[in-house]
Amino acid sequence: MSYRPDKVKRREYVSKDIIFKNGKLRVTQLFGERPEFYEKYGLKGHEGIDLGFTSDDWTLFSPVRGYVWKDFDVVRNGYGNHVAIVCPEERIVVFFCHMEKNFVSEDDQITIGDKIGIMGNTGNSAGAHLHLMIFQWEGNPANRLNADNGYKGMVDPIPYIQKWLEYSNVKDDIIFDKRYIDQEQIKKYKGKL
């Protein structure tokens, strides 16, 4: 059974810094987009969302409580410098990819609003951005749900992001960059929000 973010109990968020400073998010590529490009990676489409900067401060903040499961300091390949944070409360793993620098290590305890790293352009990236991915798990984080869904088990992060922003009382702070996302996709997502 798939886990649903709308069933997560409301929590008190101690920070308005959700992913970026003050929760300002600019989406430059949505989940599932560009299937023709991602086919070469064995994917049905983009397996996360890409978020661009909205200020001069590129610091990334945790939207969840949990611990650092994986810490990859690999500048040149794949996702570049990236970390995976396990959130037992929501039974998800959140990946922060392509970072210039990260401030955490494996097994570090993480709380909402903790600084994770600095957005960057490492790995297979064409410009500075955060590639955010989420997968759901059951039993333990190594037991990824829906691993054969065509996205390596990754799910659309937008419902989670919306819930995190709502819990932190940050409203209307997802900006869809019209230069990169077509209008029909924006309408589809705005209907969900």
C-alpha cells in the first residue's frame, strides 16, 4: 500500500526555512517530465523535481526530521554531492542532489530547518539547482516501495512540499518557472495545490 502525505499528522514546524530560505521555491522541472530525455537512464521521465534559487542565499534546509542515511561526496557523476535523509515519521527518504557542499554526514540526526548544504551544479547537471527526490519505504529504508514504477521508486515530491509549506504556515510560495514548464503542466499542479 502506498503512503499518502495527506494522512501525515500535523506537526509543529519550528522553522519557516523549508528547503530554501523562508520556503520560497521556484520549480524549473516537474516530476515525470521529458520522458524522451530520461529514457536513456531507464526512466519513464524525470524522477524528482528541480528547484532553482529565489535569492542570493543558496543554503538548503531540511523539511523533515530524521537522520542522514547516505552521504555521497561525488562531484562528477550522477547526482553529484548529495545526501539522503530518512524521515521515519513520514516513511520517506528525501534526497538533496547536485549540492556544491553539504554540512551533514551519515547518521547525523536532522530536525526541520537544519542546514543541509549549499545548492550547486555537481554531477550530471547543466546549471545550479536542487534536484529533490523522494521515495517511500516500508519496514526499513532499504525496502523501497514501488521500485519498479519506472522512476526507481521515486514519487512526485509536490504533495509533500505542499504539506511541509502548509505546516510551516508559508503560503503560496511555489513558483512555477514558465520558461521551463508548459502551461498545461502548471495548471495540473496548481489544481493539486
